[in-house]
Amino acid sequence: MQAAISRLGAVRIVAAIATALLLVIAAGCTSPPPSPDQQFPEGVRIAAVGDMNGVRSFAPASPSGRNGAAITRLEQDNEIDAFLGLGDFQYSAPHCEDYVKYWKRLWGGTEPKLYWVSAPNHDWQPGRNEDLDKFMDGQCPGSPEKAAINQERGFIGNGEPYSKDFGNWHFAFVPSAYWRYQPAKAELVTTWLDNDLAGAQAAGKHLAVVYHEPYFTSDTPAHGRAAEHKPWIDVMWKYRVRLTLSGSQHNYERSCPVNNEDQCVSDGMTAFQVSTGGAGLRPFTSHPSYIEKRFSDTHGFLRLTLRDDGSFDWNFVPTTGSSTDAGTRPASQ
């Protein structure tokens, strides 16, 4: 059975690569979409965070509960267009009943605008805990609601990359677990990412990538940088990705615009690492030169406003603690 599942996963990735290639071919001959300014007159408004709900946690006053409630209110008040879940939704090795009993009680209100990426270990370890994709597709008993991307696309496997346009911005969501468990499939995802970003660039989109384990990050007592992700970083640099979103470290970081050689450059990618969703926070044990802002004493989430010209604003919203970060990156020259 596991071999059959593995073959199915490979087929889905190959199919995704073929779709991306068709998009590249079609980019020059399709009619232009509606103006992003008309779709998102205030810019594309996003909230993002990862590393959310602790083991058997369902207290509304917990850091996880406060974040879930705050983002739910933003959705209900139509103050954001999307919530990006950056992985590690529920600790520690959850199955359907854990998502329904714990995560959903605090974060279920975010599902109508939720776009998600899986993380290794806590979200998904092949042969151990594999229910995140079923939960997001409304297949877990007691939870028929679907995440926004599943409402749009149907079932998406834990290891399946996908992309989504928000106005003039193109987001690729790539699951990093394959680097840990099945490196050969991670190479297939690298090919998918190359083709996907090529098509989006040809269509004139500004590019962003969401993946859980960060490459541009400080060390903590638990994790360092995900060095094995370098092929993805090279592809991102090739197409001049504007921003990335990751989690995993249980703190907050923002880089300078950085290239694939750790150099601060004007056309680099701004790397946000936002793992302050509710899990216990961790201190830093190194300080890379490309990290411009960081803190490990505050839970909260990131808000972004993405504009048609490629500029964007960011604002970290604290919900437990007081550290924050805000700024603007101007459009490319």
C-alpha cells in the first residue's frame, strides 16, 4: 500500500510539472486577466504564521488561541484576503482527531481563507502521521469544512506543490518534507518550482515562495538553516523572487533582500521567518549578517500588503508580548 501511495505522489508531482510547462507555453497567447487594481483595490492583504497549536491545547487565552482569534476576526471583518499557514499546525504527531479536537477549536475560523503548506515531522511523516491533507480537504470525521485552496482545487496531498495568484502576485507553495524523507522527490519539486516560476515570470507576476523550513535564518538550540534546500534557493534567485515565507524556528526573523550567496543585494528576496503562532519560543544561538530584524519573546503573526507594482508593506502584529516589526519595500527599479 505504501508503495502505491508513493507512486501516486510521484505521478501527481509529474502532472504538476506538466501543467507548469503548459502555463509557460500559454503565457504569451492568453488574454490578460482583470486588472489587479480592480481585484484588490487596497492591495493584496495577507496574514501569515506557522508553528501554531501545542499538544492538547485548546485554551482561548493561550498564545495559539489569541492568534487564531485575531486572524479569524480579520477574515470575518474582510480585512485580509488570505491567511497563509506556514506549517506545523498541530503538535506533536497529530491525526484527524487531534486536528478536530484541538486546532480547529482555536483556528477553525481561519479556514475560509486558508492556504497551507505542510511541514515535516509534526504535520507529516510518511508512515506515521499523514492526516493533514485529509483534514484540509474536509475528510476528517467531525470537520467537513475545507481550507480555501481545497475549496478551489479539491484534494491536495501533503507532498504536492501548488501555486496561487493573488492579483499581480504569484505564490508557490512547496512542501519541504521531501528533503528529509524522500530527496529524489524533492528534486522533482525543484523542477516543478523552476517551471512554475518561469511561467509566472513570463506572465509578468511578482514572485513569492512559501516553504516551512527556512534557509535564511539564525540557529536555535533545535534547528539551523535548511542547507539541503539550496537548489530551491538557486531557483528562487534565478527568477528574482521578491519574498519568501517560512516557519519552524519558533521566533521571528526578517532578512535584507538577499541572494543565493547570502549577500544583501537590491534585487534579492526578503525572507520572513514567522513561527510565532503559539508553540513555545526559542532563543537564537547565531546571528547571520543578512538578518535585519529578529526577536524570540513575542507570539503574533505577520501582515503583508502586496501592491501591483511589486512593492509591499509588512507589519508584525503581537498578540502575546510586545516586540514588533514594520516597514516597506519599494518597487523594483
